[in-house]
Amino acid sequence: MATQDTKRTVTIWINGKEVDKTYSAILKQQREITSSLNKMVMGSDEYNKKAKELTNVNRVLSEHKKVLKGAQQEAGGLMGAFKSL
């Protein structure tokens, strides 16, 4: 049986900066932005800019969670198939 290896790479850009591709690094960035927001005046230009950054980070985390959920469902389907053998 022939096997085929596929290599994929992903580059994540948030607010014009390439970020580390680990989940924990993205969570760290989320915490840093949230901390900055807590020290700012609501409604200021700086606050609104940081809020948009937080929205982008949250979007990346949400997409990551969707991918993980899909992978878990796939793995569950495979386990069911193996159990039925």
C-alpha cells in the first residue's frame, strides 16, 4: 500500500504582525490586549483600535476551536468504525 505524506504550513498574521502559531501564544496576546484595554478610556481612538485587535485575536481563536472540534469529531467517527470491526 502506498502512502503519501503531506506537509502544510500556516502563517498567522494579527494586526500586521506575524504571531507564534501556538495556541498558548495567541492566548497570551489576547490577555495582553485585554489588560491594555482595562487601562484605557472607553471610546477613545486608542481604545477602539485595541478593541479591533482583540476582535481579530478572538476570531483566530474561534477558528482554531472549530478546527479542533472537527478533528475530534473525525477521531470519534474513526473510533466507532474500529469498534464495530
